[in-house]
Amino acid sequence: MGKKQEKILDRLHLPREVFLNIPLLEMEGLGRLRLENYKSILEFTSTCLRVQTEQGVFCFQGFNIFIRYVNSQEIFIEGTIRSICIEEEAHE
């Protein structure tokens, strides 16, 4: 989506993350996390969750991580989350 379309979204006060498929991350303390607008789950263990998004791979590491809820648009995880990193995709 181009800059013109982004300006229209801003003027209309529409949520950019929905129309631009931008990942939206919400975290509650160190134990709950919700990620919207993801493509796929790449890796899942009790200590690591890696999720593909339009803007790269989100990596969540910790202990006793489990997926509380998942659908085609969002993931809700719980556990002790110790680190979050984003691996940017290489652009050719």
C-alpha cells in the first residue's frame, strides 16, 4: 500500500494494522501476549515460539510457553516470556 493510501487511512481514523497487515503486538506483564496479523507459525516449543509476519519473524523465548488460543489472524500465548526479537527478512 502506498503513501497516498496510508494518508487516507490516517484521515479516516481507520486502524492501519488491519488494512496494511502490520503485526500488532499486545503484552500483559511477562506472562501473556497477543499477536495479530501473522502469516504462519514456524516453530513452537515450551521455550520458543517463532512466527512469520509481513515484517519479519517474531521470536518469543521463555519458559512454559503455550498457545492459549490461535486462529487465522491472531495468536494468544501464555507462559514466562523472557525475550522478544524480530528477525527482519532480507530484501533482494
